[in-house]
Amino acid sequence: MPSSGLDTLARQWRQELSSAQASLRQAFELKPDVTRLLQAQSRLTDHILQSLWQGFALDQHACLVAVGGYGRGELFPHSDVDILILLAEDVPEAINRKLEELIGLLWDIGLAIGHSVRTLAECIEEAQRDVTVQTNLLEARYLSGNAALYGNFEQDIMSSMDPAAFFEAKITEQQQRHARFNDTAYNLEPNIKESPGGLRDLQNIIWIARALKLGRNWPELVKSRIMSRQAAQQVRRHERNLQLLRTRLHFMARRREDRLLFDFQNELATQMGLVPRKHKRASEQLMHSFYQSAKFVSLINEILLQVLRERLYPQQHTVISLDSRFEAINGLLETKSPTLLYDDPSAILESFLVLQQHPELQGMGADLLRALHRTKSDITPQFRQDPRNKALFMEIMQQPQGITHTLKRMSRYGVLGRYIPAFGRVSGQMQHDLFHVYTVDEHILNVLANLRRFANPAFAHEFPLCSRLIREFSKPHLLYLGALFHDIAKGRGGDHSTLGAVDARRFCKQHSLPKEDGELVAWLVEAHLVMSSTAQKSDISDPAVVEKFAQYVGNEQRLVALYLLTVADIRGTSPKVWNAWKATLLENLFRSTQRILHGSNMNEELSTRQQQAREILSYYGVSEHAYLSLWQKLGSSYFLRHDGQLIAWNTRLLLAHANTQQPVVRARLSPAGDGIQTMIYMPDQADIFVRICSFFGRLGYSIVEAKVYTSQHGYALDNFLVLDQSDRKISYRDLLSFIEYELTQKLLSQLPTEIPAQGRVSRQVKHMPIKPVILLKQEENSPYTLLDIATNDRPGLLSRIAHVLQQQHIRLHTAKINTLGNRAEDTFLITDKSGRQLRQDILDRLEISLREQL
């Protein structure tokens, strides 16, 4: 066909496609019937493809086949249109040219075509080599062309199918897919199609059922007795919910988008008719609906895959008696009586305990899972008050192994939220802080998993101190209860630590824990943020800070418990939040507090640090008389604000530079394991901090800690820890030299410092903004004022804050820069330029200036 004719044809069909798609969307908006829309999209595409195919006169040599989702007759608004052009053998070259013209035309009219051109033999060969191709062809649907060729294709594809190999391949594929999402759907931006509990899990069931010739849809699976009619109805309800969300996402994004990104959640909730309620945003209700569907889909996927396995391998039937009530069938736990859970609801908890006590079992059987799903509503207040059930739950919490897996199963099957209603209320609840990447319930279980990991000797090398401490802790189940309740009161509108402590205390009392054990659990819940806050916001090199924290903790048992929970908690928020710097901060605070609880005082702490520095300097061959005069110039408060290792490093570098007039800049890899430690020493001047912040900001590095100190002889001695938040591959030797030279030049520059341009805000922050919080608080018995800022993180933020401090003639002593996801929590200790406490009028001006910048 001449190119002008193709252009005209493309223009005509593009207009028809656009008009028809607009009509379909309009009809959907008036009545959002997702099943009707997906089928209508598919029929529209059928019509266009069949009409164009006829115009190319290809019937003798080929046939047109719909495959994949399009083959199922479910075409989402912006999904690819997957087609197979099935060729006869020995096709003339002219036919190949026609096919190229046809594919080009399909793209020109606006169809996102995913195509393959194969002979029947090539189809069989590719299917046997790649299970993805085999799956695609399994859903083939005839559109047009050589019908006899399609008949042979359909017969040969099914006859070449090895059901057992296909089943095992699809199970492996699903496991690998789930692993990409950390085996959870409870991310804050889940993928509707691919995440565990997503549409792909339902499709996997149908694919395997087709391969086993048991049915092509849910009604057919009911006829094959794979599932009940009621279960099929529930599946369709949740499937429609997921399809509806995916369809609206496609329309909203104007592209194929299967992730429930923050960018879309608010608008999507509005489109779904959701309105904000007290303590629950509309977007939170939307996501809760998704998580509920994902939980059910995960359960039905687990049940039906087991049923399909039994149909595939009917000859495998190994039964092992476990006790008078339970048995193992093919490695899965089942009840001996099919009505056990109905007759005796206590067997619900007992089943989890039995599974926990038999780690050789792979999980629960399909019949038991169905019974759990139907009987979980029997977990009532009366059930929770039954002493037998309380004892069973506490026995689960005190088993030597399997606690994490058991509680995760109980959560996944809806049992944990029934037994602890407060946990049920946070199931599927989002956390609007951007550094928690999981829902509240998933985060809680991750924290528990981290504690259990500390207790596993196989992982002792990861966290040696945590592993030793938890092994020596006499009642680790109290730590697990603390983890279970630490965030359980989120979303109620009050202080979740205080409210959660009330829940924990009540739970411990109801379960007859000794009073001192219950008080420890409640205290842990109430205090679970204190150690993290102290380590990351306060100057923990100041003995007064540590002493105040030690008084709050009170005794070593509480200190150990709080340290373990804090490490587990931070690691459970997001894979990106934990780093070696935070690990070192927490361990230093733990050890310093431990010494104070053992009777050490401030003078002893100072002597300990100096002695540690002496030992390190002696190792480098530096005699004491070489640095005594430098130490005298630095002043005693220097030793109260720096640890022994940093004192030794500073001392070695400054032995020959105590009275230099030029900046001394030295950089090294941080001994903590993360980031670069940089020392700056020069005659004090007002803009040093601003210049340093500007330098590292332009490099793309994040300052996480700054110790700003002025010696008794008027020199600035500043120590910075900076992290590279990107994944750049760098040569550290070259980078350290670059920092030392370029930062020196920056400090020597006579050019005035400029306020940096406002950094670009990330897409998450745009759709989940944080209202800036500025706290100014005078420290007790101290000249310092604490400046605490929480706001959206963005490039140049710290430089802008530094400029404000400089303009207001504020002297900075310590800065702790803490970035949690896209939230910045920065803490500064400040005075006036003479080191005195700031007057109220200056504090007022400072707050106004900061708000203008933030």
C-alpha cells in the first residue's frame, strides 16, 4: 500500500480510536463498571485489528492472535496490546513486508502493540524455553486469519504443555516476584499488579488451572470443586476492587502506571468518593481498602495453589500424626477432625503453636486455612478472656523458635488483629512520615523480626553487641511484647507512646505477667523514641546529657531493653534509614550511660576520654609533652564534647598547626564505617559554618553531624561527618584530597556567601508535605538554647538555615542533622556571639527568619 494511503488510513483509525476511547471513559465515569470497561476496551481493539487485518489480505499465510491480558479479554486503558502473528511455513517475502507495514500502522494509530511474529514450530520452541512465553500463549484468543492454522496452534500448545513443570516454574516465578517486593504488599506505594496480593497472584491461579485443564475462570474452578461458590464471589469482589484501582490509575496518569504512588492517592481517593474522617485521611481509607484486598488475595492464593498441587500430585499423600488433634499431610498442618476449630475455638491459637513447635512443616494445609478464615470471627471478648487462650498466646511468645513466622502468619490470616484488637486497628494503616516505608502493622512485625534476628546465633556477626545483650536478657519475650505494642496506638490522635503504654500495661495484667514485667513492657513502649531522639538530636559527648538520660532510664535492665528495641525499631522503618553512623551514636550512648549507671561521674568520664586519646596517640609514637600545650589551649570543655578517638585524631593533625593563620582541612573515612569525617581548624570567623555547608551541599553530600567548637585562644575547631546519599562509585583517595584542597580554597575566599537557591522538592514531599516545626528551648543551667527544626528535606536546606544563623549573629556550638526519608530533623545548640544565652527578642527574630526560609 502506498505510504500516502497508509497515512490517510492511520489518521482515520486514530480519530476513531480516540473518539471511541473517550466515549468508553465517559461511560465509565458515569457508571464505574470496571468489568464492562475492560471487556469493551478489548472489543474495541478487536474491531480495529480485525478490520485492518482484512485490508492487508494475509489470511492464507497467517493468522492474528490475541495473547496475554488482551487474550483474556481484559484490556486496561494504557496496557500493551499483546498480539501474536502466527505464520504458515515458507511465507513469501512480500508477506513479511506487508506485516511490517501493518505493525507500523498499528503504532501510528495509537495502539501500544507488543507483538511477536512466529511460526507454529517457533512458538512451541519458545514456549518450552521460556515459561513467560508459554504463559502468554496459554491465554491465546483467535482474532482473524487462517483459522485452521490457529486450530493446530491451540492443539499443539496444549499437547506440548508439561503441567508439572509449568506448575513448579510458576511457583518459583511467584516467589521471585514476591521477593522483589520484600515479600509484602504493605509498602506505602504498592504495585497493584505485581506486589504480593496483587492481580498477578490471582492470574497465577488461573494460569495453573488452565494448564491442568481445570478451568479458565472462577466459575469453572467452582465446577471443578477447586473452590466454593462463596469463595469465588469473594475473589471477584476483591479482584474488581484491584482492577478498579488500576483502571483509575491508568486514566489519571495517562499512561500504564500500576504503582499506587503518593502522587495519585489523594485524587484517587476523591474519585472513589472517600472523604476524610477523624484521624483518618481519605487517602488512608483508600489504601486500607487496597491492603484488605491484598490480604485476602494472598490468602486465597496460598489456599488454591495448595489445592491445585494436590490435584496435580494425587498420589502424594503422606500422613503423620502430631498429637491427638493435629496431623501433617504432605508436610502441611491439618486438623484430624474437620470441625475441630468450629467445636473448640481455642484450637485456633493451638494450631499456630503446634506449627511453631514443628519447624519441619512447611505451613498450614488448605482445609485448615479455610477453617481459620471462617472461624476467626469466633475470637470474641469472651475468647480473649479465656485463661486457656491467654496461656496459649503467651506460650507462642515464649517459644525458642518460630515467633516471627508465627506472628506474621497470625497477622496474614487475620487472627492477630482479632486477638489484639488494637493491632487490628493499625492493620493496613499508612504512616505519613516518608521514612517508614511500611504500614504500621508491617513495621511492628519487622521490628519483632529484628529482635529475633539478634537472638539467632547465626547472625551474631551483624550486631555483636545486640546479640550478646539479648542472649543475656533473662526474659526476651518482654522485649517482643514491647515491639508488638510500641506503635500500636498510632492513628488515634494522641501521643502513641503514652496510649500504647496503657494498652501494653492492660495486656500484661490480663495475661497475668508479674507486675514488674508488665511495668517494663509498658515503660519500653512509652520510652521507645527517647534513646533514638537523645542520640540523634543531643550532644551525647556532653556528660550532662548522658547523665540526664541515665536518670531517665534508671537501671541497666531498662537500658539494655531500650537499646535493643531502639536498634530494632530504626532498622524496621526502611532499608535506607539505618547506617553505621546511627549505630555508633546509639552504641556510644549505651556504653556511656552504662558507665554512669555503674557509678562513673563527669570527672571520671573526662579522664576516661583523655586516657583513651593518650593510648591512641602513644600507639602513633606521640609523647605526652608534645600535645600538652595544645590541650591547654583547647580548654577542658573540648574534652567534655568529644570522644577519645576524635580527640586523638584532632591532636595528631594539629601538633604543628596550633597557631596557624591558614585553614587546616583534613578528611578521612569515618571509623564508624559510613561517610567521611572532616576536620576544619582556623582562626574563628562568623561565616565558617555557612561556607562549609555550602561546599558540601554543592558536592551533593549530606552533613549528618557537626561539632562546632571555639578554643580558648580563638580558633575554630569543627568536626563534620558527611554522607553520600547517592549510589555513585567514587575513588575515596581522590575524593578526600579534593575535599581537603577545595574546602580550604572555599574558606580562604573573600567573596561574600550567598543564600543558595531553593532546592527542588521530591515528588513524595509534594503530595505528603510536612508543616515546618521550629522549637526554641533554653537549656537548664546552661547558656545554650536548643533549636529543633523538623521540615521537608530538600537540597540546600542546611545552607539556608546556616545563613539565617549568620545573619542573626547566632553562634553555633553543635549541629545534629538527621534525615529520615524526606523528613529533616535538625537540632542545634546555639548562643549569642559572645557565648551567652539568647534574649527573647533575638529568639523571636530568629524564629520569624527561619519560617520565612522554610
